[in-house]
Amino acid sequence: MNTYSYTEMARMNVVEPPRRKKRLQDANKPKRSTSAYFYFMASCREQAARAGTQITKVTEFTKECSARWRNFTAMEKKPFEEKAALDKARYDREMAQYKGKDMVDPNKPKRPQTSYFLFLAEFRKMMQGKLDHKDILRKAGEQWRNMTDEQKKPFEIKSQEEAKKYEIAMAEYRKRQGGVVMLDGGPEEKRTKIEAGVVGYGEDVEEEEMDDEDDDEGDEEDDE
């Protein structure tokens, strides 16, 4: 009969926690955009290579470059920020195609805000720092539903004024485009659903932003 010490018995009873499965990378997913800081770091490595300097201590080299970046003026950072902006535009364009969304013309006038979204913007400012993001959306939806027509009226008037300005801007835009208008798909369709009562106030906005957070989490895992 085998005898085991308490230590050996404890080891035998240890159950390893299940390992987290690594998400499979999608080869077709666009590469994330590079920040201005990482463009600067690449420049530091290129300068070191041209000077024949071998980077033996990566941590120290990174600290030195980071210190230089922190002390840069806005003018010194500008070339790297311009590169980052171009790469961000590339990433947004490729992600739109990857997700099957229509491209948005940056010159197209922005759609007017509905009365609820105007109220939400004001409510968000009042609650900033007092409630977290999800609670702000939930409370705003509750308050809007309980408001009287008279209380909603200022937001509705402002929304109508914005709608008139939008129609004028769109007329000019159509002339410049020769009658061809690019479709943008998303936000207005969601606003229409909210106004029609298909989804609750605040719910649709929250779901959309949560979807964006999920996409970001997935991208971070892919980068790892």
C-alpha cells in the first residue's frame, strides 16, 4: 500500500483552472492603426540603426525615447501625428469595408439631432462625473419618457431648426455632387427606431456603444 505525505496528497488534489482559449485571428481583419507615439518609436529605432547603434537593453532604450517624446513640443510631434491620422483614416475605411458598411462621405452634412438626442446631450453634461456611462443613458431615457410635451418642446423646436438647416446644406451638397449622394446607413436608422418606439430611449445608444467596446476588446486580443 502506497503512503503519501500531506504535501503530496495536496498536490494530487490541485485542479488547474481551465486555460482561456485564444481567439482565432481573422486574416481578413484590417490591421489596427498606429499611434503617433509608435511612429516616433519606429523613427528612434531607424535612427539607431543608421548610426550603427545596437539596441542591447530594450527597456532602457524605450525609456529614453519615451522621455524624449514627453518633452517634444506640439510642432515636433506634428509629423508623427499626421502619419497617425492618415493611418487611422485607412483603418476606418478598411474596417467599414470589412464590416460591410457603406462608406460615409466626410463632406456630407451631418444629419440633424432628434429632440431626444439634443436632450441627451444636455443631460449628459449635467450628469458628467456624477453617474457612469450606462446609468446616464438609463436615467436619461427614464426622464425623457416622464417629461410632458411642454417640457420637451424646447428640444423639439431646436430639432426642427436643425432639420431646416440640414435640408439647406443637403441641397447645396447635392448640387456639388451632381445629384449623387453617398449613403451612410447607420445612426439615422437607429434614431428612427427610437422615435418610432421600436427600442427604448437609451437602450439603442447603449447597445451600439457596447458593440464598439466588444470590437475594441477583440482587436486588443488580436494584437496580443
